[in-house]
Amino acid sequence: MQAYKNNRRLRNFISLPVIWSQLLPLVLADICAEIYHRICFSLYGIDYVKRSEYIRIDRHKLSYLNWYQKFGCVYCGYANGLLAYLKEIAGRTEKYWCGIMHKQGGGFHPQKHQKDFLPYGDEKAFHDFMKK
């Protein structure tokens, strides 16, 4: 166990380029999703997702963190918040376009936004939905 703890800093240092290499794809996904969100949601009549309810960058203000911990907190606040924000945008899109539950079982964990979706395999409910 002690050897594991002693090598922790080295492993963390080695992983930093991998972690930070994800920043550019995250920013690009953010830009693309925001363009989609603003254009398509207004066309579909879907309420906009409030970005501030998902992305919160505030832990860097904690005085007991050193500079690199604060820097990491900014990254994690952005990355995790962004992914939650994108998930909400995708979920509202899914509800607008389809709204059919996935087949249950096999360790599958349905998304919370799918609780009111049409039952899987219910063709009549689907056709009734599409008529609306």
C-alpha cells in the first residue's frame, strides 16, 4: 500500500497531459452544441436549457486549495457541468423527436428524463403520439 501511495504523484503527473488533452474537444463540443441548442430549440419550441444550472465554476475561490488544485477545480467544474448540460440538451431533443423508452433489462440504466416516454414496443402509443 505504501508503494502505491509513493507512486501516486508520479502517476498523477503522467496522466495530466491525457486529462488536459480533453479540454479542446470539450470546448468544441460546447460551441457546436450551443449553436444547435440556440437554433433548433427555437425552431422546435423547446425551452432553452439554463447553462448556469449545470456549469458552476466556484471551487477555485476556496482559500485552502493551492493554485494547481484550484486550476483543476476549474477544469472539473467546467467539464462535468458541460457534460450534464449537454446531456440535458440531448434529453430534451430525444423527448421532442421520439420519446420511446429503451428495452429494459440486461443491466441497462435508463435516463431519468425517459421516465415519461412511450413504452418500448407499443406501436399504437407511438402512432397516437406521432399524430399529435
